[in-house]
Amino acid sequence: MDKKIVCKDCGQEFVFTKGEQEFYLSRQFSEPVRCKACRDARKNQKNKEKTY
């Protein structure tokens, strides 16, 4: 069953699909706390910090 999660950064609700849940479980990842847009923004910020 799909699960609705509220993003820790922007407060927007996003859907954590059944397929995504199965993938995360198979890789032993913890449930996401940020929406895709915020995860991507955080990832880009970290990559910029590495280049300096």
C-alpha cells in the first residue's frame, strides 16, 4: 500500500509507493524523510561543497 509522508525540509506531502517501499526494504534503506526535489537539492549542495 502506498504511504504518504511529509517532507522534513519543505513540509510538502509526497507518496512513498509500494514499489519504492519494497526496493528500500530489499536494500535495507530507511524510509525517506525528504521529497525527491529536496533530496536532489541536498545532493547537489553536497556535491558543490566537495568541489571546493
